[in-house]
Amino acid sequence: MKNLKKNLKSVDKDLRALAKKVDGMIVTVGKLEKQKTLKAKPVKKAAAQKAPVKKIAFKKPAAKKPVKLTAADTVFGFIKRYRKGVDVSTLMEKTGFNKRKIYDNVKVLKKRGKIKSAGIGVYVKA
């Protein structure tokens, strides 16, 4: 009987020691899993952060596409709308330019061959 009690006590001690070791292993495995998940998440975040940067970089050239018209293009746009021609006073009203600016732009457009004179101060698309 005494032998049996001693054997049971020794088995009990061994089981408790094994239980402590198993608990320790569970804790270390849990820490390793947390480290893996923490390492995995920043990689995904970094990839997610790089993607919008590329999209923004792609959109920037698209934002630069609207080009302002030059004064000559503006004047030509009004002249080509009228079949019978446009006089200087009408161009001044429509564009808001002064007489000097109209004459300078008309001269440029004549050199380019885009317009021609239909009379004194009247211009038609060539």
C-alpha cells in the first residue's frame, strides 16, 4: 500500500510538471502567432498604401489635360462661327478684348492662313 501511494505521488508530480510545460508551450505558440499576424498586417498595409500613391500619380497627368485657350484661339473660335464674317466691334463684345488685342490676334491668324478679310474690319474663316 505504501508503495502504491509513493508511486501515485510521483506520477502526480510528473503530471503537474508536464502540465506546466504544456502551458508554457501554449503561451510561446500564442506569442509566435501574434508576431506572425503583426508582421503580416504591416506588409498588407504597406501594399495598400503604395497602391493609392500609384493611383494619385496616374491621376495627376489627367488633371493637367485642360489647356487654356490662347487669345488667338479665342478670336478664331468666334470668327469661325459666323459664315458672313465678324466685325471688330462684335469680337470686342464677345471676347472682352480691346481693339489692339483683336487686331494683333487677327494679324497672327492671317499669317497662319486661318482667316481672311471680307472687308475693312470684317473677318471670315479661310
